[in-house]
Amino acid sequence: MTKFNLTEHNARAWDEESIEESRWCTPVPSEVVEKARNGEIELKLTPNKFVPSSWVEDIKGKDVLCVGSAGGQQAPILAAAGANVISYDISQEQLNKDLFVANRDKLKLQTIRGDMSDLSAFEDESCDLIVNAVSDIFVRDIKKVWREFYRVLKPGGELFAGVINPSFFLFDHAVGAASGTLTAKYRLPYSDFSSISEKKRKKMIDVGVPLVFGHSLETLIGGQTAAGFVIIDLYEDWWSDDETLLNKFSPTTFVTRAEKI
């Protein structure tokens, strides 16, 4: 019996989603790239809010690693703003979107396909900034990811990490949408390998849906500080009401800004 490979499954699932062009798989227009060239950096790591301009005001000339952030959005914007950018993602289709924008708008950036849990392709202390749009849910061990990020960053380097609020995983959002009511269903932390039935998981695998993990605040924030980071800023964000009923009551994502001391 062939052993299930989570990374390759999620890579194929994201390749399909990229082909279908969901919100995270639609390249930014040239107008957004031009704004970045002129210092107006409209960078999103979560559904709606832009990263504060103060976070990226000195981005020019920095060595930036975009991890789990391909799709023709974050990497091209940062490259247009003058950063030296490498985009690292498990989905080749998503990386192709970065290359599409780079070719269209004459940008210089590099792409590498790989798993965010394994940054062995990168040397210790080799980059100034890691940008990680919401993708924590696609890895089992987020603490390992934070440790890898810390290793690769230079002293004084920073990490911008978008993550899902753990409370999101209390609910079955499809049932909530159908019934108009949200009822807590799952014990946290959530996992598609332990929180749902084998039958449901098999169906998700068969139809090519990415499998996910809902992490705890202890691992999302405490995991960063345990790796050695200091959290220096944070903001929350929302989805839209038609995407989840939870949006009426609570932020669904947040972004941390952490520094390697």
C-alpha cells in the first residue's frame, strides 16, 4: 500500500486551485506593481487588510524570502518595490503565476519549489525578511516552520506571518452556511487527520481538497517566541460575511511581525 504523502497531495490540490484562479491564485494587475515601484506597497497576507506601510518602508535592497506565498501577488509586489526576492512554494502552478507577473512587468525574482517545513535549500542567516501569507494550516508542525524561519533570517531580520485564528476551526462552516447558525463542533487544535471521519477525509482526498491543521495560539505565537523571535507588532483581519458566519462575530486571521534578536 502506497504511503500517503501530505505535501504532494496539497501541492496537487493547490496546482488545481491555481488553475481555477481563486483569490490567492489571481496575479495582481500591472497597476499594483507600478504603485509598488513608486513606493505604495499594497501587500496582503490575509484576506482584506494591507500590511502597514511602516513595516515595509525600507524594503529596497533587502533579501526577501516569500514562503507559501506564491500566486502572482506578494513576491512580484516586493520585487517591484526594490527587494531581492525568492518565492518558495509547494505549488509549481502558483510559482508560475509569480513568473508570469515578473515577465509581464519586467521584474527580477527567483522561484523555487519546496515544502515550507524544509528550508534546507537556504543557508543560515541568508535573508533579511521572510513573508509568509496565510499557509500555516497546511503543515502539521508549525513550530518546526518557525525554527526554520529563525535559522534562515539574519540577526535583526524580520518575519511577517499571516495565520488563521484557531477559533475558526471550532465550526463546520459548510453546515453553518446551510443552516444560518454556527455551533461549536470540533475540539482544538483541529486536524483533518483526527477531527473528522476517515470517510470524510477520503472524500476530500479523492476530490483534491487540501488537508489542513488548525494550530493553537501556543504554537502560533508561543512557537515563534520559543524559536527565539520577539513579536514586535500584530494586526487582525476578517473575511467577508458571505464566506463564513464567524465573520459577523470575530476576526478570522491575524498577522504577526517578529524580529530575530
